[in-house]
Amino acid sequence: MNQTPNLFLNTLFWHLAKHYEASTIAVASDIAGKVGKLASQVLENKRVVYHWIVGGLLEESYYYDVYGKQLDSVPENLLSKDIVETCFDYHADDFEVPDPDMSLRTLVHPKTLIKLVIHSQSLTNPWANFFCAWRNLYSVQINVEFNDKIMDFVDRLVEQKQLVNFDIWFKNYGPREIGVALKLFSQDQFRTMALMEFKSVLYKKIMGLWKQNKAKMEHKEITFHGKTRIDNIDKTDTYWPVSRVLETSYYYAPWRNRKAGVVPVIYIFNDDAKPKTTKKTYLKGVSKSLLSFQYMRATVVPDYMVPGYSGSRRSSSSRSQGKANIEPRRSSRIAERPRKYFGDY
């Protein structure tokens, strides 16, 4: 294979993953589907690496192919250009943590996407400096409540304006975490966020950002894990259950006399749903809700389609006209894991 298609796909892989916060698995699958055999050959030797840092030291590393399969052994002669994504899991005890040494610095490659997962509140300044220096750090997940050290670190990340994804992965998050979320959603490059539980105050503030500047919120998404259905929360906007996208997801869209533009679309997920699961049973077992801001074309819904309307029905032609153009631009491309996909825009 000559060098041109290899270089092209490497560049495309980097751009898609960084811009849309898609997992490398999703990007690889999409490229393979569009480019076929050529992509499969290029991606065959690409790797995703997970490094576990415990007590300031590298404890273990795991290697995966780009489709998510863990490798049984460390790949021989693995080149940095073949590592498309590196994930660092930071664990630290309460005792003093040594500063990052040169052996850890060699694990950071200039053209590799980097994810960081923080499992400890013991984050010293040298480690915060180490993480903030990564130019390709695009995704951060915080698994502990924000103390002053974590807050200072996160503030630095927000100021750098490079994060595409940020996850708050603990329950009972409060004003500090909500403030960070709002700052990130106000940044152009930011795309996705996931939280372990739903809080109506954050949902309402995110909707407030959309009402202030709808165009700026396009492509941004927030996932709330848990049984709360977002479509039952906001009584100021009406969402219509449009269709079942996959066996594990329904989507809801604003529908009453909608103008063209960026609107909130809600996806409701049930991870245990089966193809024959009824809608009633499905909605009782909701596992997460996704709020996605997407461009949708204009539509006008006839009065007879409004719930509770008791007037006369119109002709079938009017009915079809009223229901036209209701689907969002990328509804058919949504994936099983809501924040790990990208679509056609």
C-alpha cells in the first residue's frame, strides 16, 4: 500500500475523533464501512492503550485494537504513529505521591488522542501540570467529588478551551460541578458530557443556554444516566415520541409549528429492551436519557394531531403534510452508547 491513503486515513481518523468525541471504535467502524478493504488494512495495526497510574507509578498497561478487542499480549514493535488513542487512569492514595517521571512522559505521543480519568482527590500541582500540558487531551472524566485541588485543575482545563468531552461520574454533584458544565457548554469546541444522575437545575440551565444562542448549541449533547425521563421533566416544551431508532432507544422531538433551526431532541434508552418489548414496558425500564441539540427543518402539525384535540379530522393529504420533515438530520445514525457516536451533519 502506498503512503498516501495511509496518511489520509490517519488524518481523517484524528479529525473525526477529536471533533465529534467519537470513540475510536465508532470512527474505525465508520471509516471501514465507507472505505472498505483499504481502511481495514490501514486500521489493522492501530491500537488503543490504557495506562493505570497508581500512587504516582505506572502499574499496568492494556492494549486493544480499534474495534475494542483486548489483545492477549503487548504488541511487538508498536510504533507511536499506530497508537490512535491513549487513556490514563489516575489513582492515588492519601499519602504523598511522587512527581511524574520521564518514563511516564514517554507514554504521551504528540499525535495521539488522550483521555484522562481521575479516581482520586489527591492531585498534586506537578501532576496537574503534567496533565494540563497535554495538547491532545480531549476527554476527561472525574470520578470523585470536586475538592479545591480538583477544582483548580478543572478550571485550568476549562481555560485552555481544548476539551471535547467531559464526564462527571459521581452522584450528588453540586454547584461547583454545574458551573463547570455550563462553562464548557459555552465553548465552541466542546461537544458531549455524561453524568451519573439527573439534576433538573442543570437541565434547565443547559436549555437556557440553548434559548440564548441556539446556533452555538448545535451538535452538543448531554447524557443523564438513571431512570429519569427528560421528556417528563420540562413542561414548557412539548416533545412528541416520534419513533424507535434502535431496539434500545426512542427519540422525541419538539413538534408543534416548529421553525427550521437548532432544537433539542431527546433520546430515551433502555439497555435491556428487546425487539418485541412494548413501548409501555420499555419506558418503565429507562436507563439513561440523552439531550441532543440538532438542526431540524420546519414543520407544522395540524390541530387534530395535538393530544386532546376534539375537532374534526382533516384529509390524509393534510395529515401527511403536517407530519413531513419531522426527523432530525442524523436520527438513523445514533449508536447504542449515546455519547460514543458521530453522525452526518
